[in-house]
Amino acid sequence: MSAGSTGTTATPTAPGPSGTGHARSSRRRTALAALRLFREPSWVAALLGVIVLAAVFCFLGRWQYDRHEARQARADLVRDNYDASPVPLDRLLPDLAANPGAPLARDLQWRPARVTGSYRPDDAVVVRNRPLEGDPGYEVVVPFTLEGSGVAGLVLLVDRGWVPAGATGDKPDAVPAPPSGRVELVVRLRPGEPGLGRTPPPGQALRIDIPQIAGGLDGAPVVGGAYGVLAAESPAPAQAPVTLPRPDPGIDINLPYSVQWYAFALVAFVLLGVGAVREVHRRDPDHVPPERSWWRRRLSRHPGQDEAAEDLRQGP
């Protein structure tokens, strides 16, 4: 042991309660000073701007959430009804004869119904702009005269399926004919589509707009609140349009978007608070900025700074 040594090694001591209390007091004073900033007109204007911006973000978040709920409701409806057992149409719609134009109840959409009757092929139309798996095409809608108690004589529009666009794109090259004579069908009920207010070419339709298509049926009584998407027909024809696939609910992007907009509303207030604290520090002449962390110092270095420092250490 050397003559100047004391024989003991000093150990660092942790900051005591007074240091922690001082830091808390400093943070409290900073927070109060930041709140007092909002007495100033410029900061009041900033706060009002953030409130308006957050309200817009919340409105967009609610809008996206409503779209999520609507998408989920449609998916639930398809799941509950699409594979149900077929039921005679007069049982699903018992008031059809008395009120054939009644709108289809929402809980009956996609429900399979069994009907018997005959097609009216001369009154068939093809519905434009109906792509299937990315291929352009048409859907073939054929009026179907119903038979049976409670529905006899009524005409139901039946969407028999999809055909590809023709060589010119103006019409399909060929449309398979429906079975002739008495036919038994299973169709899934769908509400009619709103019209576009435009006149389509002869033999075509822009939407499955039931009143517009019914206008070419010489006054025959038409089921006005629903049409049927063909699921099965007997006897089956040798050739038929492509059966329409089960509806795909798709990827629900609306719920994440909703969360994102609400998060933006929260972030707007957080950024305003950060800005207020920085303004308090800027105005305080005694404020000492905290030492930057190691990773922030690394990020602030210039690309060649590490190489220059290494050269200085190694010498010439």
C-alpha cells in the first residue's frame, strides 16, 4: 500500500429523496407554466385549432366504424342465410299476391326460395358491367312466370348467372338459353338495385332495376321488391351461364382505419402539449437541456465523423 493511500475505496451514492422531489417539483412547475400559456391569444387559437382538427378526426373515425359495422352486418347476413334450406316462395313471402311490390325484408336477403314455373326467354336482358374475377362480362336476367298457390301468374326476375363479354365488348357473343317448359328453381332472394336514370341499349340493362326491366313485360304483374339469383334449376340445361359465386365480404379495412383516425385525434393533443412544454423551456433562461442519450448522439453524427475520430486515435 502506498503512503498516500487511505485503505478504503469511495462508493457512489444514489440520489436521495431530495433529488427525486426536486425533479417532481420541476416537472410540476413546467406543467403549470405550459397550462398558463393557454391564456395567451395565440395559444388559445392553437388549442381551438387542435380541437377542431380532433373533432374532424373523430368524425372520420366514427364514419369508418359505421362502415365496419355495415360490412360486418352484410357478412353476418350472408353467413346466416346463404346456406339455409330452400323454402317455397309463398311461405317466405306470404303477402306476395296481395302486395307484389312490397320491399324485401332485410332478414330475407340471400334466403333460398323454391319456385316453379316457366321462363320468358324472349324478354331476357343482359346487365352490363358485371366483371367476374377480373374478367369483363354480363349477367343474364330472365323473367320467370310463377306457378302455385299464392304466386300464380306473378313474374319473378331471375339472374341466371354470368357470361363473358364478346369480341367487341358491346354485347356477349352468346347467351345460353334457359330450359323450356315447366322448370323448378332454387333462387336466393335479393332486393332490386337502384336505377341510374339512363336508357340502356335494347336487350340490355345497366342495373337490375326491377321497375325498368318490368316496363318491357307488357304489363305482366312483377314481383317488385326482389329478384332471384339462380342457385339450381331442374331440368338442368346442356349449357348455362356461370353460376354467381358466394359473396366475398373482403378484408375489413374500416376498423383499422377507424382506430387510426381516433389515434390521430389523441396525437394532435399530445403534440400541442409537447409544443407548450418546449415553449416554456425556450422562455426560461435557467433551463438546461438534458444530455442527449447515446442513440440520439449516434444519429446526429455526420457520416464521416466516426472514421475521422478513429484516425485521430491511431495517429499518423
